[in-house]
Amino acid sequence: MQVDQDREILNTIDRMRGEITEFLAELVKAKSVNPPGDTRDVIEIIREKLAASGLKVKTISVDDDKPNIVARLEADRPRKKLELLFNSHVDTVPVGEAQRWKHEPFSAEVTDGRMYGRGVADAKGSVASMVMSAKALVESGVELGGTLVLNPVSDEEVGGFKGAKYVLESGEIHPDQVVVGEITTNRIAIAEKGIVWFKITTEGRTAHASTPWDGINAIDKMIDLLKEINNKVVTQLRLRRHPLTPPPSLNIGLITGGVKTNVVADRCEVMIDRRILPNETIEGATREIQDVIDYMKSRDPEFRANMEVTLTGSPIETSPDSHIVKVAQDVCRSRGMPDEPVGYLQASDGRFYAEKGIPTILLGPGLAELAHAPDEWISLEEVVEATKIYSLIATRVLK
């Protein structure tokens, strides 16, 4: 019976509490900062744990120092051809200013039920929970009807192209449903903003700073352009809403230009990060910026600019009626947790699956606002709870 099976799984995980903490500490202590993105040490720790737990484990990679794991847990004779994917990432952002940390970033220090360290929430907590959930299923004697695939990946923090995207396109996995381990405090996230990065360059003509009228200042032109983007685009973004995600956004993240203080700048470049709602499109966001550039050209014969799209990521919006969402809701209710779907605050590898129409949710331990921050921490109780949730989702999807 499902109730007896659930009870056995939950009891097994409770007996594993110490091992879960120790395993997570190992992951945190294995530095996997990206850049440079060398994840070999942490991936090897995970590979050994999965292999020792009885899973069939394989590593694949574009670059040798950025391996990804594909591990399978399946019955000898599966009852159905159904593949559930558990994905999360092992790379982390840099520490930043070390003096702002009260807890050593790679010590995995535990205080008052919290573990501290870079990447402990984003997203090694999810990785640990997913790996230990698979071990719990094995030790509980659960025989799945389909295949559970664990996919800890590299490269998420710089785009995911050598990680989740590469693995998906390699043909090694064929997921029917996906759970991405990200920092949602174990809530069920079914929506996520998409991303578009623009590089805009304005061009001018150099002259001596004492006679700037002899040149065309590309920085001045960029200032005019950015003012117009604010007037015509940003003001409109403030009016747009989605029921689950934060509002759309536009951030000028980087600006460079000029040659020397006493020279009129003949070139200026900005990088813009635009986050789009699930009900917006990459094409629409691009057209809005291009329309402003075209407008500037029409009113200023000396205005010269070009735009390049350097990165895109589709938004996620999984139907609340999809099977994976309904199963996750059932599990969360059984655990006495909120089951109402929410939106995810940041971007994730989930977009690669959503782009292919694969029902995808994001769910994992940790507070989103702690990602990339000094003294990043995670509740160990949340990590244990995530282990239980992942295990129960697997048994219900693959029953």
C-alpha cells in the first residue's frame, strides 16, 4: 500500500539525517566556484555516493573540468516507459568580498540548525536532497515503475550551456517530467521569468576635449538613448504583471566607453539585462529596444548605434493542471506544507526543458534571497524535508 511505502521511506530518511548533513558538508567543502567552473571534485563525491547506492552512473562533459552526471534508478523490468528527471547544479558563484563573511565560505559550519557556506543553498542543498532521496528509495526497497534519472550538472551559473542544455541535447536523457532543484523553500514553483541580454554600442567621432564640437561624443549619444529607453520601455514595464512572478525588469549592468579623459569618446557600450514575464516574448522585448534605437536615428542624423542579443532564455510557465504539479501538490499536502504554486524569483536551467515542452517544476530547500550573498546558509531541517518530498514525488510519478 502507498501509505506503508511512504512510511518506510520517511522512516529511512529520518535515520539518514546525520548522513544527509555530512554529505551536504562534503559538497560545500568541495569548491566549485564558477568562473572558472571546475567541478570535478564535487562531481566525484556525488558519483561515488550514487554508485555506492546502487544507481547506474555515467559522467559526460563538453570540457573535462565541467563534468555532468547522469544516474539511473530503475527496475530490471520497468512497468512503464516513463522518465522522471531530477536536475540541479553543483557550480557556485564566487565568494565575493571575504571580509563580509562571518562564517568561512567553505567550512560548512553548522550553527543553530543552519549550515553556512558558498553554494549551500544555491544549489548544493537541492543536490544533496536529490541524491539522498534516491538512496532512500533503494534502501526502502521501493521498486519504481519507470526510471528516475538524477542529473547534477555544471555550468548553471554562467548559462548552463555546458551543463543542463548539453546533457539534454546529448540524447543521454529523455525526460517526460522534470523537477529542478532550486531555492524555493520547498514550495512548488511553476513559473519563471525569461532573460534577454542586449549589447548596445553607440558610435561617434573623436576630437580634442578642448573643442568637443569638432567630434561626436558616443557617451552623450548613449545617455540620450538610455533616457529614451527609460521613457518608452521601462515606464511600460511597470504596468505589466503576472500572477506568479515578480514584475518584468530592465537593468543596465555594465557601461564602458571613451579612450582618454581629454578625448571625445567615439564609442560607448552598455550591457542590458531584461527579464521577461511568461506572457512576454524574447522577440517582443528585442523589438521594443530596437524601436527606440530606430526612433533615435530618425530624430538625430548623427546618432549611430547597433544592438546585439548576446543571451536568451525562455520564461517558464507550467500548467497547474499538469501531472507533475498535481503530484507535487499531493505530496506537499501530505507533508502539511503549502501546496499552492508560486513563481521562481531568479532564472534556472529549467528553461531548457520548458523550451522543449517538457512539464517542469522548480522545488528545493533554501531562501532565494540568500543566493550569491555573504554568509549563505540553509536550514538542515529543510534539506531533510526536501529529501522526503523528492522521494515521495518519485514514487507517485513512477508508480
